[in-house]
Amino acid sequence: MGIRIQPKEIEVPQDDPFKYDLLERKEAVEVLTHLVGSLEGPCVLAVDAAWGAGKTTFLRIWQQYLRNQGFPVIEFNAWENDFSGDPLVALSTELTEGLNECRNGPLNKKIDETKRAAKEVLKRAVPGVIRLATAGMLDVNPLLEKELGQTLASYAEGRLTEYKDTKVAIDSFRAALKDMAVTLSQSSENRPLIVMIDELDRCRPSYAVELLEIAKHLFAVDRIVFVLAVNRSQLAHSIRAVYGSDFDAEGYLRRFFDADFRLPASDRDRFIDAQLDGIRVNDYFKRTADRTVISDNEEESVRNLLKVFFGAHDLSLRQIAQAIHRLGLVYASLQSNLRSFAITAAVLLIVQTIDPNLYQKFRHRQVSDADVVDKVVNGAVDRTLAQQFESRLFEAMIVVAFREEEIANMSAEEPFKSPLLQRYKELLAARQGDWTSRDPDRERAEQVMTRVQQYRRYDGILRFGFLPSAARLELLSSDLIGEHSDEAPKQT
């Protein structure tokens, strides 16, 4: 099997949607299913989470669970349909075509009537007319009311007939859509039709706003529930990009969403373990044994480093998964007779993932070890990171990486220039003799400096592999060209 760089989407088995759920979403799915199952009127539900936080996976699991419970479900990927340019065409087509599997005697006629009514709207739709013809359905703000007035004025000069025809077509479409939804609900034990829209916040701003308005203006009828997976913050940016930086985007969104659900935080440690297991990292450590004094168990150290640092920063699950798969690509490709410098690689991967620009500057000696520690350790969202064991390991590795060439050519007793160690020396000098209470900063400085001295006494010939590890992570190393024995881990 080949090596994957991009993480593979999790499988969602029909008979057990939660079988491979890494984020423990079952409770949220069951709660939301009960909620949408109790709704009669139209509803637009926002499922809110940051980019890369698992919204798409959540929707896939929920879709299958809903189907297993007897709900009719339509899937609509907004980003994949962005090319069409017209969200009305895309949404109406996906809606009617997606119900083909639900066709029965009474519903056949209703679906066909909805298709014909949608075509009539599409024949007459021009920019601004949909919003104009549906004015009053939505509590718009003054800015939009002004826009409606300007549109109406332009129509009053000679195109009122077109406007009236369009309004009739829209009313007919909504009536046909409602009739179809009610008929479908009756055949599904009074369960509403669930329309799930994903990737809205990846679309062009104009398309995202038009799709949101079309869904609320035209498709908000009884027995249809829209579920939109969104990053509200990003969507607000899209709205301001269309209507102006001073536009009240949050107030605008409140008028569109009838209910909000924020995806709960995930168990990142469990997720990271699953990603490392997915690249079969343990197989790699079984076939290689690096000589090191850094850790008795390199695999455990790598796992702990990634868990602690990725958990302490505001990284998306997607960023974490991509980073681990890049590490897996290096491990799976590396020649088995070469040292892996696994912990060095993990430390550099952490910097590269948290701040790619900082990583490149550190890679080329444009910033110091102190700069990296300030960003990655002291700048973490989790303020306790600096006091953890993994932080001491990280800081010491950054110091020796920063001065690896210098360390290799001097004795362990010779001083060398390290802005981070100089900072810690000055801190210890300033607090010398003050032992009246526990001092976490002093303990941190002492432990990092002690660890660096231990590393410097290590075999200078083998070094710590800063440059080779950086080249491998950037896929620039000839070390990755070699045998692929039957014992080498394979990713599927």
C-alpha cells in the first residue's frame, strides 16, 4: 500500500455510525436528533465550530444516525457547488434530486410539482429580485431595507410586471415545497426533512451570503429543517466582505439562525493517539533502535510531546492530523539503517505546525532559541505548559538544535552562546539566595540548563540531528530514498 500525506476520512458504517468516532460525539448527535425530531415549523440550525474542528465528520455521523432513525436527509456541500455561481439552482436541484430515493405514489407528484415550480423561479430570477419578492419574510436591518427600496424604485420605472410574475413564481414554489415536505413527513412517521449544508465558510463570500439568504427566504417552510455547519466567526467576515466592514454581521446572522449548537471540545489526547496509531508509529520504533540518552522510550516521549504541545495551542484537529501524517511519511520512508532523531523531529514538527514562519526563520538561524521558546512555550494558550516536564525537554532540544554545530566542536565545559540560557543564568543570579518559597521560574531555568549540559556530554559525533530532521520534514532529504522492506510500516 502507498503512503498517505492527507489523513483519510473516517469510515461511518451504516449499522454503527459511532464505531470509529474519535471525538465522542454520540451524546451530541442523540440530543440534536431529539431536537429536530420535535420540530414542526421551519428551522435553521447552526452547528458552530472552528475550522478543522471536525464539523464535516460530525455531520457524516449524524446523517447516518438520522437515516437509521427513519429521517429523510439531503446532503449539500456548499463549497463543491460554489462553481455553479447560483445557489438557487444548486440547492433546488440537490433538494429535488436527493429525494428520488424517497419516491412513492403520492410523493412522486409532489416532487415533480416542486421541480416545475423551481424552474419557474429560475426563469425569472435576477439579482436582487429574490430578496425583493420575499421582503417581509425576514426581519432585515435598515441597511438591507434601504437596498430593497432602491431595488423596488428601479422596478417601478417599467418592470413591475416582471416583479409580480417573479413573486407569483416564488409563492408557487414555496407552496409546492411545503406540500412536498408535509407529504414526505407523513410517509416518515411525521419526521421532518433534514437538509444538511456543509463547508459554507469555505465558499466565496458572495456565494455564502446568497446561499444563506436563499435558504431562509425561499426554503423556510414547515417540515424542513436546515442544518448549517459553520464557523460563525468566519461567516461573519464573509458577510462583512459583501455588505461592508461596518455591517452588523452578528446581528444579521441572528436573524437567520433559529437555533445554535456549539460542538463541544474534543479529547485531543485520544485523537492524537489515534492519529499516531493510524500511521503505525509503533511499528517504526519496533524496527529501529536509536542510541540516545534523551529518553528511555522514544515512542512514549514523541507521543507525550505532541499531546502536550498540540493540546496547549489553539490548533485545529485538521492541522494536528496533517502534521502527524507528515511525520508518518518521514518514518515510513526513512532507511532503517539511519538514525531517526525521532525526538528532534517531533520538536521541530511542533514548531513547524504552530508557526511555520517562525520555523523557517529558526531553520535558517534568523531567530534564536529564546524567540522559539517565547512563542511556542510562553505564548501557549495553556499557561501551565512552561511548568510541564515536556516543556523542559522541548526547551533543551531547541537550545542544542540552535547551537548544534558549535556544540559538536567544543568540549562540554566550554561556554557557548545561547540567548535562552543567558536569560536563565541572569534569572538565577537575580534570585540567588532567595529560598524562602518555591519558585517555578527558577526551577524551570535550573532544569533546562541541567538538561542541556547532559545533552552536551552525549556523543558529539552523532549529535542531535537538527539539520537532517529539518530536511526530512521538508521532504528534501536523500535519507528518504531507500529500501522499503516488508518490515517497514505501511499506511493505508
